[in-house]
Amino acid sequence: MTREKIGNGLTALVLCIGAVLFIIAGKEASDSAAAAVRLCLSVIIPSLFAFTVISKLLVSTGAYGILGKPFGAFSRYILRIPADRTALFLISQAAGYPIGAALISELYRQGRISKREAEDLLCCCIAPGPAYIMAVSRAAAPDKPGLWKAVFISVFGANLLIALAGALFRSVPEKKGTSIPLKPLTSKEFVNMVRSGSESMMMICAAIVFMAALMGAAERFGVLSAAAKFFGAVTGRTVSELMPFVRSFFEISNLTYARGAAADVLPAAAALLSFGGLCVHMQIAAVSGDISVLPAFLARIPASAAAFFICKCLIPHDVMINAVAVQAPVTRTPQIISQDPPILSVFLFIMTILIISQKSIVKTEKI
């Protein structure tokens, strides 16, 4: 029996066992998936969709190269990368993951950057975006909405430190004008990028819902509780306090369930937001094609530590003094951006399905 057949057999066995476990933990998995759907409609889609479309338009038209011109000297002599790469770095900090990876992959596919440049750039282009950071910060500290800035600066600063560290291994690029061709923004291009953004949101939300179902099953068998108890013994925190962070290690959107003293919650949230969660890294690997994501994954370790300490230094002292010591049990209802019914997100979700369905029909007709 060949090694390939053994590997395929083990994969099939694992999938069968997983299916059985999902059946046993059906209620927990479905409840967790339902909560993830509400989270996607209330937080993920409203916070990321517009940034996704705009970032794709900037790259497709070549306009992102203009954004990098003011940073020409800093980009060349400090970061040691062309100015348009710095523009891509800035866009990724606002667009949210895994959009940065998708843009880098697209530039590599078009031949604008090499594979080595793509892998190097990916190490510092993983970020949640300010809109999602606002949602997490508002959930953790609803009485101090301005603290999201500290979290954003922490995540951004950590990525900047990674970029600066990488500059030690790069040479100063040649000074030359931008060679990025600018294309006019046509109605066709706009519609195509809206459709591409919708497909990206569909992929992100589908991954979040599946991972939520998987964690629901894991919670049914006590796996997550055991991990929370272990970290509780080390940190002195309760299981209810640590559970959102344990879940966020696997799927980052669970940070919207985090509650507690802002001085404790936000630095930990900044570290996890900088890391991204395993689900995000799976999405990054999916959109990156043959670009190796291992260097970027390893770079998240020092980036998470840097984000934690930066946020710890930025949190005002009065927050530590006035922090609420008594913790309420964590519920499975996230703090959302708006209390209105997410009807617009529902319509967007339906339109996304229709667009993708229509695209599939067109491809079938051509075949």
C-alpha cells in the first residue's frame, strides 16, 4: 500500500469520525452556527464589505500606487520596499483579513510582484481593519468607545514592527518612477469588484459559520472548557472570562463576546486580533495559492506579543482604576454595531447568492 493511499485512508477515517461527532453534538453545533450567522449579519458584513470592495477597486485600477507616493522616502530607505508596496501595506490594515492576502495574491498572479516579495509582504499585511476593531472594543468597553484607537494602533504598530524587522534583510530598492498602469474606473469594473467583494464575504462568512459549528461540537465534549480551565489555572481567571479568548484562537469573531475590565480585555484582544485566529489563516492559505503562508503564520507570534504590550501601554491609567472587578457570565449574544434588525445585511447576503448563482449559470452556458 502506497503512502498516498494510507494518507487518503486516514483522511477519510478522520472525516467519518468528525461526521459522527457532529451528529452526537448536533444541538451544540447548530446553536453555535446560528450565533455565528447572526454575528456575520450584524458585525462582519457591515464592517468589512465596503472596505473589501474599495480595496479591490484600488488594486484593479492601479490607484493604490498613487497612495504610496507620499511615503516614497520612508518606503525606500526605512522599509526598503517600493512605495506601492507601502500603499498595499496601508490598505491591508484598513481592509481586514484575509483581504490583504487576496490583494497580494492578485498582484503576484498578475506578475507585478515576485513570489518572494509576496511571502515577505504577507508577513505584515494581516490585520482585522478598524471597523471590526471598533465592534470588538465597543463590546469589551461600551462605556469607553474611544479605546478602539488604542487597539488599532497596537495592531498597526505590531505589523509596522514586523515590516521594519524584515527591512534588515532587504536592500534599498532602485529609485524609479511608478510603472503601475492606471486604468479608468468603468461601470463594468465597478460591478465586477462588487461581485468579487461579495464572493469574498461569502467565503469569510461560510468559514466563520463552519468553524463555529466545529467549536460548538468541541464545546459539547468539553475540549474548550478544558483549555479554558488550564489557562485559568495559569492566569487566575474564570472559565467564563477565558472562553471567548479560547474560542477566538480558533475563530477571531468570538472576541465580540469578550467581557470584563477594559484594561485586561483589550490588550488580550489586540494580541488575538494581531494573530488572526486559525480560521483566518486557513482563509489566507486558501486565497494565497502557491504562496507559502508559513512565514506569515510564524510572524504572527512576535506580532501578537508586540500588540499586547503596545496596547497595555496605551490603555489610560484611569481605566485600570475604574475597572469593574465583578464579571457577568458570558452570553452567546454579541455586542453588535447597531441594535436595528440586520435587514440590510440579509438583503446583501441574498444578493450575493444570486450573483454567484448567475455567474455559475453563465459559465455553464459557455461550456
